[in-house]
Amino acid sequence: MQFLPNRRDLIQGSSAALAMLSLGSPLARACRLTPRSRMQLGLVTYLWGKDMKLGELLSSCEKSGLLGVELRTEHQHGVEPTLSKPERADVKKRFADSPVELVGYGSNCEYHSASKEQLRANIEKTKQYVRLMHDCGGTGVKVKPNGFPKGLTREETIEQIGKALNEVAEYGQQYGQKIRVEVHGRGTSELPVVRDIFRIADHKNVFVCWNSNDQDLAGDGLEDNFEMVQDRLGDTVHVREMNLGTYPYPRLMQLFRQADYSGWILLEARTNPADKVAAMIEQRKIFDELTQ
């Protein structure tokens, strides 16, 4: 499929962003020092796809060239565990008939609660999502740590999250579904904490989903934090709009290229542009510039 956006399809970025991404910029040149990227750009339905029915979502991804999607729970696409078997088969067919890949599911499941009942409920909910993605043709389920609760020590929380991840990873493996752990939560989004969680979560079917947080730059900086979890990275990464803010996306893309990363870079936008397809096309162009 060819994508030939005209001038009206494009949203103009700031002059600073264009300068950063120019062919002659040092960071752009640095990206070209490593082999050609095998990364692909896709979409998380938060926020640009949250109000789209499944048909509109597939069409928007096709038009923009974002040919992978992580479906977040409770969005208008309506892909939820309540779907019947025929409805799940229909979702699978609609993706099979489209060039857009169902990368997986973005759940809100978390395992840090001091309540054993809430912990068990989140584990069982994750298993529901695993079965849903298996039936719909996805490849994994995103979960997240979400902070350090009262009633548990820091060490107890890390151990509890890690053990819960091992349980759902074992379950997911039976259905061919990866467990992707978004770097998330107050305190738990710090990369040394993620590293420690994954020392407990040692199952081969649980992976880090890099989330492009400001905390990635803490301590000794991006490179050091990236190295902490590099060997546990999976096939999904979350980014925000790559021409807004100060997050060093050119350097991040270079690190992924140097690691020979071949997974999905999934756009998890924060803004609300009127023309979502045009905004998606703009981000694809920026991504292509950073990774070509």
C-alpha cells in the first residue's frame, strides 16, 4: 500500500522540531550510523483513537501508515472480554482483512495493591484479556505497576508485582500471548525499580514496554537507564508526539537501533488535534526521519 498525503494532510510542526529533525542535524546524522531500522510505527488508542469505532480506527491507521494498533480497554472500538465467540471471530477477521496488525491489548491491570482480594482480581482480569487477545488474533496484553501502596514496604511491593507477573506470564504463554509491562506509576516508573521487579519476574514470557517518561532521564541519564532493562525489552514501546516537549526521541531511536530493536513503536498521544489522520501522518513522517 502506498501513502501519498497531500499538503492538506500535514500538520506543520514547530520550527524547533523541524530543525531538530532536519537531515543535517547531528542527531539525525547519528541515527544513520547504525543499520537501517526494522522498527514499525503503530498507535495506542489512547488518546487519538479512543472515540473511534473499530472500522474508523482501521481506516485511519491504513490512511496514515500506522499499521499496528494496541487497543486500550474501555474505548469506542468495543473490544472487551464481554464479546461473544462470534464477535471475537469478527474482530479477528476484520484485522485479517486489513493491513493493520492487532498488536495487542492495553489493560489497566496492576499488581501493587495491599489488598489480596484486589491483587487476585487484577490477576484474573489479566487472564480474561489474555483469552480475548488469543481469540481476536492479538499477540499480547499490556499491564502496569502503579505505585507503592500503604501497607506494604517497597521491597514487598516489588516482590508481589514480580510474582504476579510470573503467574500471568505463565498463563499467557499457554495462549501465545506476551505480557508487556508498561513502565508506569509514581515511583514504579523509575527504571531501577523496573529492573528490580524484573529480577523477580524472571519468566521468559514477560517483557518491559518502554514508556518514554521523564523519569527515563533521571540518575545517570537515558543511556544508563536504558541499559538497565535492555535485555528484558519486548516488542512494544510507547512514545508521545515526537515533535513536542523536550524528551530526546532522536537519541532514544538511536539506542533502539543500536540494540537492533525490531518491534513496534506505538504512539500514545497526549494532544487532541481535530484531524487525527493528519496528525498521525505527521508523526509517521517524523518517525521515518528519525529511523531511516
